[in-house]
Amino acid sequence: MGQLAREAGVNVETIRYYERRGLLREPPRTDAGYRQYSSSDLWRLQFIARAKLLGFTLSEIGSFVGPESSADAASIGRLAAAKMLSLEQRQQELTETRSRLERLIAVCQDPDDEDCRALRVTRSR
């Protein structure tokens, strides 16, 4: 397990957790009890890492790589499109928050200015 963890760039506990969640199969063992991982297990760990970087949750990842998954390219594409829409909405919210903060900073440049109150800064449309 340690070698797989090193190759995938994850912690051994991460592998155990993914096995418990069904994201990785329980590997066969040698007669001595050592786990035997394959190159497909490494690929799956790397896939999970890439999907996490794209913002997918482990539950979402499980829906298209888990043991009961019947996901096809179209369903994964729909999930990615929904993730993109969510990201665009969040980006818009962050842009609006940044704009409000910039206005607050401008108002508060003069420490004696009584208008430097966060509650007086209004949202622009």
C-alpha cells in the first residue's frame, strides 16, 4: 500500500478511506497478507485526484467511478456542465463582493470620515 501511496502522491490513510467509501476496490492479498494493487488502481487514484482538482466531491466522483456506477460520457459531461455553472455563479458572487470591498476601502481612506461604516456600503446592480 505504501508504494501505491507514494506513486499516487497520497497518504496511506487516503487509500484506506477510498476503499471504505467504495472508490477503490478491496485488493487481492498475497498468502502473506500483503495487498496487491494494479496499475488500474494507480490510475483510479490519479483520476480521483484530478476530479477533486476540478471541484468534484467524493460523492460525485463515486457516482461515476464507484462500484454501482453506470455513468457514461454524457452523464459525466452533464455533471461537469453543472459544476461549471456553479463555478460561474460563485465567480460572479466573488466579483460583487470584491467590488463592495473596494468601495469600502475607498470610503475608509480617511480614518476621520464618519461614512466609513460597512453597513452603509450598498450593493450595486
